[in-house]
Amino acid sequence: MSRRKTAPQYDAIGAQWEDARVLPTVYPERDSFLRLVGDVAGKRVLDLACGDGFYTRSLKERGASRALGLDVSPAMIEAARAAERSFALGTEYLVGDAARPDLSGLGGFDLVTAAYLLNYARNEEELTDMCRGARSVLGTGRFVGVTQNPRFSFDGPRPDPYGFVFEERTTTPFGTHIRVTAALEPPVTFETCLIRPEVYERAFTEAGFGSLRWLPMAVPAHAEERFGEGYWDAFLANPPIVMFEALG
């Protein structure tokens, strides 16, 4: 999660954000993301915008030799550390700004992950710095993650049935700024951005990545069975989230 404005957003909701993992989107997101991550056995992984450590723990469980989570929110890092005290997986967590252009002080890594980091960039400069930070700790490894879909259309199906309401705010050359409300009790609202694809392309190129590709979410069979035929049609027709992969 990005700095300044984003830290208070997530400090405020703290442990309540863990409840969002029961919303339907977690099924395609988690399955698709971990498939993209692939085999991490023996690899050093840096998880940017780690939140409460949801994916950091998964990476360690899948055999990562080191799984370090970084997040700007002290409340989220405390939640992640509390989980580590319970599960004793060997994950590590630091409070830090993933928008710093040089993260090499954290060490070298084979893989960098980021679920919902880039969409919190406030401008192209900050987005580029986020990409530079990831690049600074990689040799020839990959930077993979999940972000708000830059091609999401407000004229298409909405993500409301899957637990999230999108409200369009303003549109600029950088992207469309939106307010997202998660259907929790009480509801959780936060601000984010559907950054334009060409802005992403420039940021990754400027940061030194050789290629960037977008990958769609896939709905696993067990989620199809649980929710019934046709339930995921709108999600797949106009995905609110998408994955990315950049090569060092």
C-alpha cells in the first residue's frame, strides 16, 4: 500500500480488512495469483504492500527461503506480525514505503510481488518510483502482482455482486480515480485509481523492466461449483482486477 494518504486509510480499518478475504473475489484472485507466482521453492521473495501478510504467508508455505513483507501501514504490519506469532512460518515484516525508488537496502530477491500497490500511486512519478523500487532488488527475476483493471468499463457489468462497489470520481490523463466500498459490516471505503495502460507501460519501461504483460483472472472449478452456473459471467466480462508480470 502506498504512502501518505494510503497509510491512514488502512490504519483505520486495520484487522477489519481481514474480513475482506471472505468476499467472493478472493476465489479467482488467490488461485490466479498463486498460479502466476508459480514455484517459489528456495526463492527469496519480497511482498510489497503486504497488508496483513495474507500472501506473504502463502509464499512461505509454498517453500520460499525468505518471505519479507513490506507495508507503509503500521496497523497492517502489526496484524501480520501477530499472525506470524501464531503460525511461526518464518515470515518477516517491516514498516516501509514501497514507493521508494531504491529498496536495495532490503537485500536481493528472486521475485517481487505486489497485490494492490500500484493502483494507489497518485501520479506517474510515484508509479514509476514503485516500479523502480521493485527493480532495485531484482536481478533477472520477475515482478508480479494484482491491481485494479486499467481497462475496467463503467459501461459494463459492475462488481457489486462480488462484494465491491465502484464509484467513478474524476478522470485525468493519469487515470480514473474511484471510490471503492467493500461489502463488509460495517462497510469499508477507500480511494484508488484505474491507471491508464499506457501510463503503466511508461512507468515499467522507465524503471528498467524489459517487458510487461497483463493476465486475466480465472475462476477455479471449486468457485464455479460453490456459486453456481453463470455467477461469474459478469466478473469475467468486465474484470475489476487483473494481474501483471514484468521481467527484469
